[in-house]
Amino acid sequence: MHVGAAGRGHARRAGRRGPGLPPETAAARTRRARAIARRLAQGYPHPEIPLHHSSPFQLLIATILSAQSTDAQVNLVTPGLFQRYRTPADFANARREELEQAIHSTGFFRAKTRAIQSASRMLVERFGGEVPRTLDELVQLDGVGRKTANVVLSIFGLPGIVVDTHVRRLSRRMALTAHDDPDKIEQDLMAVIPREDWSAFSLRLIYFGREVCDARRPQCPSCPIRDLCPSSRYGGFPPWMAVRRAGRNGRGGRAGAVPPAGTPNQSEANSKQRLLARAAGPASGRIAGRTSGGIAGRPTNGTGRGPASPRPRTVPSGASGRHER
Ligand code: SF4
């Protein structure tokens, strides 16, 4: 079908994702996104959720606990926790002080205890003690936003894009979205990635963000997808991300600076804001180590940051289920 000059111009404009992004048609962006997805799949053929669990309910609790904590820390806590409290009713009826003590090391333990007990009560009262299988129902639970809901849905085999801090950063660096709002990022990624790959693609981005496309030290020169990433020519700090930061803060930042890691999904942020706003006292939360922003991937060198080696030649292959978290 012939497309005239005006049509081509319109298509080009329609394909732009927003001011500052490299010009690209929607079709070209979709092709590029799928090529990225294929290449990541080579390196991470079987990405697994890094939070240990043996049921949807346990994953729900672990994901709530992972807010502003590390997956490794959560994985240290949950074995004992799940041995002591096995069902939603157990959590709902637990003594608050005892539950707070059990999850203390994950940080924000008071707010998390309230959220866990509230969500558990809702599961008992509204859902017969079972974790619901729809996003709309899951996000009704206290402490559960779209990110947590999509994590939980994934173990039911229901695809969902999980937008944590890594997915947010990488999708912007890869110019797959012009948005900063996690819900809009989720929509943009859903539009270019095949539905059946949504969950795995999210996990692969998370692992890749930890191991290669680090927030502060992206390894662009040796990145295995640098030919598909418009940010490679900017060393991982493209101008379209700097523009957003300057606009949001009302002042210019360091050229190409990226937002600090750890900013969670907006829906999640709202839930977490409710959580954290209720967290009382100075003892309510700081823990050593890097925060994961949710279900994020494994640590690779014991620090939660990227691997010590700065020059991987291929997509890392570590996310095959042997990882610690
Ligand atoms: S080229 Fe750089 S910015 Fe792009 S994905 Fe690779 S490490 Fe990240």
C-alpha cells in the first residue's frame, strides 16, 4: 500500500514516543523491542522469580515484604515465617507484635505487618482464603499494587508486565517508552512484547538491569544489545532521560543523569506510600544493603549490584534458576 509523503510524516510522528526520544515508527519500535526480547531470552532462558515461595499466598507475602528491602533479606526471613504462619487466617490472627518481630529485618515492619494482616483478612473474608487470580481483585488487597499483582499472577501462568525500578529504567534507556509513570510503561511494553512473553520479559529486564545495565554504571561498550539500544551512544545516559529529570525537579541535573534506583511502580508506590506513611518511628525501616524495589533479580556479587566483571561478551546466563534469590 502506497503511503504518501504526508502519510509518512504522520506515521513518523505517530511513531515518536515523546519529546526527546529518537524518531522511530511504531512498527520499527516493535521490531526492535522483539529483537531485544529474543536476545535477552538467549541469555536468560528460564528466568525465575527470585523470591522463594511454594504457593501464590507465600509469593504474595514475600512480595509485600520486598518493598524497600532486598530479595535476599526477604528470603532469609520467609522460611521461618512460613513455617510459623501457614495460611491467610494464621497471618490475620497472629499477634501483631510477634509478626512485627518476625519480619523486622525486612524494614518498615510495622507498616508491612498492617498490610499483611489486612490483606490476609481480606483473603479470608472475601476470597475464601484463596489468592484471587485477577489483577482487579489483587489490587484491592492492602499493600498490593499492579507490580505485586502481576508478580503473583505470573505463577498462575497469567502473563503480566512487572514494572520495577529496573524495568522502568531499562525500558526508558532502550527507548521503548517515553513515559516515567510505571502504569504507562506497562502499557507501552504490553504493546510491543508478545503477550505470552510479558512475565519472562520483565524478569529478564530485571536480571539484565542488575548485571549489565546498572543504574549508575551501564556497561554499554560490551553490552550484548548495544546495537538495539539508542542509549548506547550516550553511555546509558540519554538526553531524553535527563530532560525528564530536569523537568520533574524544576532544575537541570547532571547531563544525562538517571533517576535514582529504587523508585517503584507508581501504583505500587501509592500502596507503599500508604504503607510507609504509617511506618512509625526511626526503627521502622532502614536495613543494610541495596533495596530491590520489589521482586527484582538476584545479586551477582553479594552486594546486589552488578557483577565484578565490567565486560561481559554475551548476555549473562545466570538466571537459570540457580541464583540465590
Ligand atoms: S547499551 Fe547501555 S544503556 Fe543500552 S541496554 Fe546496554 S548497557 Fe543499557
